[in-house]
Amino acid sequence: QVQLVESGGGLVQAGGSLRLSCAASGSIFRRNDMGWYRQAPGKQRDLVATITRGGSTNYADSVKGRFTISRDNAKNTVYLQMNSLKPEDTAVYYCRYSTYGMDYWGKGTLVTVSS
């Protein structure tokens, strides 16, 4: 069993920045992937970025060049640095942990970007 706790969401003006954090605890396997997804009301949950333990990353086209995902394996924590935020980035952001076919999700943190 894995527990994920997100933090760092809030209200920011367009062009501003936020840094999200997700701390994992519980039965953490050494080899795992972590990532961030987001969901706006009435829309599907979409991938934002993922990162492997080794540091290989993948980004949605909509956030490339603006967002950076990173992780601290010693702390079992993944981060999402969000720069140049746009109103269309407004959503609930969810942390995801995946290992050996098992997926775990955090409860989400709300990011609101005003125009």
C-alpha cells in the first residue's frame, strides 16, 4: 500500500509560477515511475509529465518548455515546477505512482491560473 500526498497548489496570475510536490510513503518499491496528471471539470484526466527512477522524463506537448518534473529518490518525492502558467493550465493536479502493474493516486491539489 502506498500513500501519496500532494501540496503546492493555489491561485496564481497568468505568467506566474508554482511548484507542486508529492511525497510517497508506505510500501515503496525501488523501481517505480511517478508522474503528474491533471483534470478540469467535465474533462478527462490527462498526462502532464512522468519520470522514472533513473530520471527519464516525458511531457505533454502543451507543457513542454514550461514545466519541469524532477524527483528525489531519497525522499520518495516528485516535483513539478510550473512556469509561465496559462489560464488553460487550471485543473486539479494528481500525483501518480506506478510499479509492477500497480497504480496509486493522490487526492489532488487545485491549481487556478487567473487571466
